Amino acid sequence: MKIMLISRFVVLPVALCTMSVAPRVVRAQDDGTTGPPKVLVIQREMMKPGRAGSMHEKSEGAFVAALKANHLDIHYLAMTSLSGPSRALFFSGYASVAAWEDESKALDKNVAGAAALDRANVADGDLLAEQAQSVWLRDDELSMNPHDLKGARYMQISQYFVKPGHVAEWEELVKLVKEGYAKGVPEASWVVYEQRYGPSGSAYIVLTPLKSLSEVDGMLGSGKSFMGAMGESGMKKMGQLEATSVESWQMNLFAFSPKMSSPPEQWVKDEPDYWGPKKMMAPMKKAEMKPMP
């Protein structure tokens, strides 16, 4: 975890069908609450072969230990990939972009804490093949019945890239999907975020937390009810909008990692056995650092 300063719908409906019936979503935000934050900063770490698992957990533990030892009120949710390339994601939630800046300023003033995190960054960097950061804003008009993260252990993440100049058709498509779910599967739940800063192109992510992977089996069965509610004409319209607006999409599963997370105090109070303190590797001093084999 790098602590950074600021210095398709017959295909697409199928994708949404399989991501949207879990009644919860993400809030790893600065006020300790557990629902979806307005601003989501995501750091992605692509792991070198053989560097994931316990080796990465120990390295990330140094960040958590450094935050606690230096009384830094910085929180984030870590998760590791169950599909796709080996990688870890770190979600940090904020009420506003200004709140993100305030956190950065507080870190800048904590000289000892910033130094400890720098040392942890050096050690963690030896495990990584690539690292990137992006900033996302919650889109309430495209989201449906968002809930909190309590009890969740996994996250299904769908990412959509929209063709240039076709955002209006994309928004019409998702709103049409919402109408179908409201009629056929009213308990459906998801949160949509639009990328504001990051790689080029119009990108959106759809987040669905899961208590267990058995929920995926249940979500797969919701498609029939959804398509029944939409009818033939509705499905045809969605297919047309999808062809017009969606350039590409992918869906992946991730597992939460308590050992690599820095949860808000309220999360620990709500689920102490899961989010409570674990044995972590203490931050290493420069003299103790050795090159990876």
C-alpha cells in the first residue's frame, strides 16, 4: 500500500444480473462508517510472480504498524484478487476531495510517520511489478439500494469502458437496467463510481460486496426475473444501447484482507474477530532492510 500525498447487455444485463442482488456496498471512509463514500481512491498493486500471499501480507503489515505507532488516522480496505492477474487493491473513501487533501496535509506534518511509511514503501516496492492510483466519484443516479459493508468478505467488481461521446447512451442503459430490477428484483443492490482521475477513457466500476461466494450462485438466478420484467422490447433496447455505448467490460472477484487493511475504529467494534488487531510485522529500520532474494 503506497500512502500517497497530493504534491457487454445481452452481455451487459447478464453482467449486471450476476453482480447486483447482494444487499450491501463499500465505505472505507474517514468518518468510520461502512456505506459507500462519495470519493473513492483506489491503489492497485500488481504482484511479481511468487510475491503474493503471506509475503505481501507481512510487507503490508509494516504500513499498518507505522500508522498506529505514529497515531496517523488513515484508513483503507485491502483486497486481493481471486480472478485475473495477481494483484491487490486498496480502497480509501472520503466525503470529498478536500477531505483527501486534509489527510495528505496531516501526513505531511507528521515527519516521523511519513518517514516510517517511506521505509515501508521501499520494502513493499520490491514485491511489485506495477503500481497505479485512480480517483472515482460515486454516481447516485446509476446506483441502486446501496448498503454497508458489515459482514462482507468479498467484492465483485465490474469495470466498463464507455465509447467516446456515448456517455449519455451509457447512462440511459444503466437507468433502464435499474427500472428492470426495480420491477423484477427490487432487492437488487449496487454502487456505481465514475473515474475522475486515472487512465484515459470514460470508465465506470460497479461494486457488489458479498458475505460469501455462495451469494454469486443466488445472483446468477436473478437474470430470469429481470428479463421477465423487461420483456422482449426492453431487452432489445438494452442490446442496442450496449452496442452503441460500451467499448469493453470485465468482471472480477476479490477477497478482503484484514491483515493488509487499516479499518476505522467502528469497523473493529462491529466485527472485532474479523477486523481486530492481528500480529503484524513492525516497520523496518533502514539498517534492517535487505534486498529480496
